[in-house]
Amino acid sequence: MRTCASRKRVFDSAVQAEQALVDLQGSQKFQPGEGPVAIYRCDMCGGYHLTSKGPANPFLVSQQKSGAIDKQREANRWIEKFDRK
């Protein structure tokens, strides 16, 4: 994993950053209004970073509306259940 001088993880493309955004929302248990919701291009490294500030990324919103993130959360819940045994 590559990091920037800002100490944030670097994604090489906007598409990679958007997918990471969706994956995090599907795998972590963020409270409403918390966690990363957008991406931005960094002036220091030229890569992309995730941020919890600003309006939600359109790709993230589309995945939320389609139910894809809820499905991922449910799948992760079952994986955790089976891993405990």
C-alpha cells in the first residue's frame, strides 16, 4: 500500500478510489454521516484519497440506492458469524 506525505493511502485512479470507498462503506460499521463519502485528487502526490468531507460521491450514492452496499454488509455479517466458529 502506497501512502502520501499526508499519510493517507494513495489510489492511482479515481475508479480505484471510488471502489475502495464503496468497499469500506460495505465492510465497516460507520454511523450515519460518518466514514469516507468522497474522493479527491491530491496536490502533493497526484493520486486520489478518500475523505469524509463534502458531498457524497455519485458512484457511492448509486451503490447505496441500488442496495449493493447493504448486500455487502449482510454478506460480511455472515462471514463474521462463520469465522467465529
